[in-house]
Amino acid sequence: MAIVLNWNNAADTMACVASLLHLSPSSRTGGSLVYPECKLLVVDNGSQDDSVMQIRQQFPAVTILELGENRGYAGGNNAGIEYALKDECDYIWLLNDDVTVAPDALSALISAALAEPRAGFLGPMVYMRQDPRRILTAGGLLRDGWQVEHRGIGELDQGQFDTVDQVDSLSGCALLVSREAISAVGALDEDFFAYYDDVEWCFRGKRAGFQALFVPQAKTWHPDTRHRDADSPLVTYYISRNHLLFAAKHCGGSGALVRYLAIYLLRAVNWSLRPKWRHKRRQRDALFRAMADFCRGRFGQAEWLAWT
């Protein structure tokens, strides 16, 4: 089942749904299809606009699950995952509403999953919508400090990531997960709300013996969000707080957390005192709040939304 998480974004969601309705079935194995069809579910994450009405008018046959509130990436997708598990789906494909997919993308992901029994998490090549051959992510690697580095970000695709590879994390914008992996490690951690929840999920899966596989034959497109995210206090807040939460759950030591908090504090001071960072004042406030909320144990959706 493909799950598209919509939030006040009917136009992009309808483009995503349209691309999913053109999926080609997977190749035949022994005279039968690996899967005959992909079921589709749109989860509306408490939209305040007329998204649901527009989607229903455009795609009356598509099932829409209305949550009535914004539960974030983790909570919204968990509602969809629960629905899919009750429908006895073997694989669940989580998709952001601003993603479009190639017709054979799911076939490539399923084929890779069937070829490797321990593959619990699988992700496609994600290109930038504005520059369709430029890479947004070819899977992620955890570097020093538990920070995620997206392979190939900003590079033109020249075949440098043409093999199926094990990686540390996969972007949640188009993430295929097996029923077996979810049964073993659970669903997304809703304390994260948004950002780093996909990283933590893959990490939990790998600790349980499942592989996170990057599948380059599966191709998808997502807007280039690099500059938007860098300038967003909201993204600064969630990335910073949730990086600390991820480290607290998995790094196994208070010394590392103290070091990360010191790094964030120094960054916030620089953004306060150095003239060249005056444009970062709102991000600075978000960073201070992220550290404070982490230390107080305040997770989930941010209570302080003055920067949005």
C-alpha cells in the first residue's frame, strides 16, 4: 500500500496520486505477477484548507483517511501504517505529498526487497524536481556526531550511485518498509513529530538485523528544499531537538550529549554576536528553544510556534 501524507497541499498531493495511478506492475516471476496492484491511501493530517474536497473531486475512488489534527510526519504516517497493517499489506510505501514517482519505481523497490530477505527499509533515488537529474539524496550515512550526510546531494547523476547499496538511513519522503520490519521494531517514534524520525526508524531496524537498502533503479522527484530548510527556524528547531533526542536514545552516554549541547550553544552564541549572522536571529531563537525543550523532555509537536 502507498500512503500519501497530505497537509494543506492539494495540488502536490494530486500530482503524487496521479503518478501512483500510473505505476506499472512488477515483472513476472514464474508466470505470475509479484504484485498485481498497489493500493493507495491518502492520509489527511488535519488540513485547514479544502484539500480533502479537491482530492475527492479529482480522485473519487481513492481512499482518504482524515485525522482531524496535525500529527506530524510520524503520527500521520503511523495512522496510515495501522490502516495498512489491518489490510494485511506486506509492504508499505510512505510518500510525502510533494513527491512524484516513475512508473516502475515501486517495481524496482519490490524486486530489490524480494532479492534480499533482510531488507526491511528501501529507498529510491530522489532527484530535485527543479533539476530532474540532480540528486537530492542517494541514501544517508551517519557521520561523527550522529549527523546524517545525504550521499550525492547536489550532484548530477552520472552513474556514481548505480548499485543497490546498504546505507544507514533513507529519506522518509519515499520510504518502503516491510510488514516484517514494522512488526519487529514498531512504527515511527511520535516524539520526533517531524525530522530525524526516518533516521531513527532505520537505525532501530538495522539494530534488529534488517537492512536499509538504497535502490537506484527506483526514481522519484522531490522539491529542492536545501535553501528553504536552511532558512527555516521551524526546521532548525526540529532538526536540533530531534538530533539530541536520537542521540539520547541510541548513543549510550551522557558525555556525547553534553558535547552536542555545547556545540549547539556555541552556534547560538555565534548567531547572536557575530554581525555576519544577524540574519540568523530567528534560527538562533529556535535553537535555544530546541535545547531547552530537549532538556525539559518536551517532544512531539513544538509548543512554541512564534517562528512559523
